[in-house]
Amino acid sequence: MTLKNRISLLVSLLFTILFGLASTVIFILYSNYRKEEFRDRLEIKALSNIKLLVNVKQIDNQLLKIIDQNSINKLYDEKTLVFDSNYKLIYSSIDDAKINWSVEDLKYLKKNKTFFKQQGDYEVYGVFYDTNDKDFYALISATDDYGQKKLLFLRYTLVVSYIFFTTICWLLTSFMVRKAMNPLLAFHQKIKNINENNLDTRIASNSTRNEVDLLADEFNFMMDRIEVSYQKQKEFTAHASHELRTPLSRMTSQIENAIADPDIKPKNNAFLNNILADVNHLGELINSLLILSKIDNRNTENIEIQRLDEILFSSIEKINKTFPDFAILFEMEESDDLDTALEIKGNKNLLEIALTNILKNAYIYSDNKQAKVKISTDHYHLIISVSNTGDTLNVEEQKNLFEPFMRGQNSKRTSGFGLGLRIVQRILTVHKANITYSTPNINTNLFQLFFEL
């Protein structure tokens, strides 16, 4: 799970739990408040009935019932019972509701003065009233229909509010966290695309000095150190390669002069030819390393409009001089915009090196000394395809095909250093192009170079 999703989930869950607890507490408190409020109403009603019976001499049971029936404070499904000190019922309201009571309840009232309990849907309140002459007991039962409706409304309101606001919270939290994480995502995208060709990439930081800005500053400092080290390494490779070329050139000249001597013995001639081949081989390696050290997309010289078909023809001509038996079948796809697509900005020498290396690779690893070269376009790219028949690479070898000094199983009988395709990839990266390898058919190798239109 990503960091932004984890933060969104934790914040949303925290709000959901807290809001749920708050809603529950509110409902419980209001439910208790309703009970207390209804209990007070029952108490007032019970005491008023007792006082009317005790204090108003002119009132009798029938009149009290009429008063009770027409009272503005009449309760829903109300039932009132009044008992004297001998537990004798002296008053009962005319309601049909029933109160389940026993003498034990009245004795409990005498001892504890009041009680309040639930009987099904009814709530019963009992009170003991002590006068100078007599004792009275009152039981009053009713349903708090109005209070229950308010409690039910509160319950629905809290449930709907809980669902609505938690949904809003989840959406807003996700949006706000995503927005807050945008600088970090931009930071990730930039560092993900950094390679040896764009070590000058730096992360912009604001003056807010938040965690992302501090991380960006430290990252920039690290990239400064890496870039300096990398440049020193490239400079060392370039200087070392350059210095090695001079003695190798002298060695080559001396060996060639010795071979050209007519008095040299055949045995010595073969020995010198082997040494010359090794020296030339070493020279190729040094030239490859020198080319790699000089390729830099920040300092590529002679960037001009070039025609790729002309560079390709020049590469074919050069490779044919080296390998006269190499047969190249050339094809150019007909397209209205092909002539414009063939013109790209680039360095002619570097592009010629890349195409020459691809053609050389096709010759070395072909089983019939033939290759097919095709120029085509799609909606976004100019494509140069080079294919040949021969042993193909397995999946693991294809993953590391463009790494330095990588050589596959099909290269056991050929000489080389595994730098040719690496040079091609670096040159194409400089020109904002890329190269792919595939095996469309059995024993068929296909390289495709894609140049943006």
C-alpha cells in the first residue's frame, strides 16, 4: 500500500471511529435525558393527583377523573393508581391501560420513597407521599410517545449524518492527501528518470522548508557529488584511452613494417600477424571506451539537421568495405511524410557510428551473411529496422542486452567486447531515440531504432 493511501485510510478511519463514538454518546445522553424528563413529568402528575385527593376536601374520585381526563398535561396511555396507608386502592384513572403491581412494590415505595422502571412499552413511576395523618402511594404509568418519536428522529438523523459525513470525509481526505503528496510524486517521477545521461537533473525546492523541500535540497547536494565523481571518471577514461592509443599506434606500425620485411621467416610472419590481430583488437576496445566517454547529451557537438537515409547509406558503404561478402537487402516504405521524417537534429558522426555498429552486429551474428534493412514510419516515429537470421538470445540475455560487456551464448565463436550495442544505446539516448530487440520468428533477430517525429 502506498504512503498516500495509508495516510488517507488512517485519517478516514480515525474520523469514522471518533464520529461514530460521538454519535453514540449523543444518542445515549439524549436517551437518558428523555427518561429523566419523562420521569419528572410522571412524578409531577402523580403528586398532583395525591395532593388533590388529600388537600381538596370537596373533590371526589369522579371529579378527579374528569379533571385528569381534561388536563392539558395528560400523558399518552396514562394510568394512575393511588393507595392509602393500608395498601387499599382509593383512586384509579379511567384509562384502559394496566399497571402490574403488588404489595411488595408498595412496601418498597415506603422504604425507598420512589422507583422508576420499564414494563414493556410503558414506563412506571411510583412515589410515597407522607402526610401527618395518612400515608399515600401512587403508581403512574404512561408511554412517552412524543419523547420516543424525538429519540427515533435523533437516531435517524445521527445515522444519516454519520453515513454522509464519513463519506465526505473519505473523499476529502483522499483528495487532500493526494494534493499534499503531489510534490513527493513529482519528486519521485524526476528521480525515476535519472540515469548517467542526465545527472544534471535537479529538484526544485520552495522556501517553505517543509520535509519535501529539505529532502529535495539533500538530494540535489547528493547529485552534485555524484555528477562530479562521474565526470571525473569519464575524464579519466577518456585521458587513459587517449594516452593508450599512441603507443598502440606505434606498435601497430612497427609490427606491420616487420611483416612487410621480405626476409622474415614464415614462422615469424604468422607469429607477428597474431600479435597484430591482438593489438588491433585492443585498439578497438580503447576506441569504444573513448567513444563512450565522449558521448554526453549535455555537450553534443555539431547538432544540425541530418538526413538519416544518407547516414544509413554511408554506414552501409563503410560496412561493405570491411565485410565485402555482406549482402544488405534495403527497403524503404512509401509514405507521404517520409521525406520530412528522415530529417532529424543530431550529430552525423555519432549516428553513423550507431548505424555501423548495428549493421556490423547483424553481419557477425547472421548465419548467411545477409541482413534486411527497412525504413518506415508510424504516427509518432521514424523506424529503422535491421533483421538477420541466426541464433537468438534467451529472455535473460535480452534483459541485459544493452549493458556494457554483455555477450550472449551466440557470441562464443566471435570476437568482441560487448560494447557495440551499449554505444548504440547511448548515442540514441543523446538523440532522444531508443532501440529495441525482438525475435519475431524462429532464428530471426530484429533491431528497431525509433526516432521521434
